[in-house]
Amino acid sequence: MDLKMGTKELIRLILVSGGVVLVDQVTKYVITLNLALHDTIVVIENFFNINHVLNPGGAFGFFANGAPWVRKFIFLFLSSLVALFILWLYRRTARNLVFLSFGLALIFGGAIGNLMDRFRFGKVVDFLDFYVGTAHWPAFNVADSAISIGMAILIYHVVFNKIPDF
């Protein structure tokens, strides 16, 4: 296992993660600028809306009803720990496992995008709203999408034993 991260791996991390953060923050800015909180734009009837919401909790609104100061501390602390762990794992695998490194960079960029919201607002801006009839997926954002795709890549590597022992 190669612990040294070369220039190519660093550039990959910066481009992928930076791209996620940039697109995430620009889309959230456009939403907050042009759509009042809780307003909705129907994009595809009975399937997809753009809906400006603030998520005080974690994934799927987890811990959304906790005390604000506890919630903020927990999510800032946990998000920071996850981001550091992902960087550590990226450094250990980026040179030899390129596909995994893309997944880790997506997770890192998504974590940073949502962490920026938590620092600024204490909540995360969500706006992508998919549903079919009464079956409704919780609203999410670009950072959440990047994290989900990155996690799918990471799970693939774990399931097929493509991650070296540490």
C-alpha cells in the first residue's frame, strides 16, 4: 500500500471534490436567491419538484428534532471526523485504486459542501424533491448525491474485497 499521494492523485482529489463543492454551493445559492423557503417549482408533475427546504438533521432528517446546539455540535463534529477519515483513506488508496479514489473524492466533496451549510446556517439547504404519488423521497442536494454515488463505489469495493487490509 502506497502512503504517498502524488501530484496526479492530489489533482484528482481537488478537481472532483472541488467540482462537487462548487456545483453544490452554486446550486444552493441560486435556490436561496430565487426561491423563498418552502416554495416549490413543479418540474415534472407527480414526480419531481424543486422545493427550498432547510434540513436541520442528518440524512433523511435524522436527529432533526434535537436541541439546536446539540445538533449543531454533533453534526459539525461528526462531519469533520468523516471528512478527515475519507482523506486518510483516499491517501492510502488513491494511487492504486483509481475508481475508489473517485468515490472517496465524491464523498469528501459532498461532506465539505454540507459542512459549509452547517457552519453558515446550522442547517443544510435541500431542494431536489422526488416523489411518486404519496411515496416521497426526502429532499436532497448535489452534495447528498455525490455522497450517495461515492458510497456506492465504496460499498462495491468492500463487497468485492477490493480494499487492501490496513
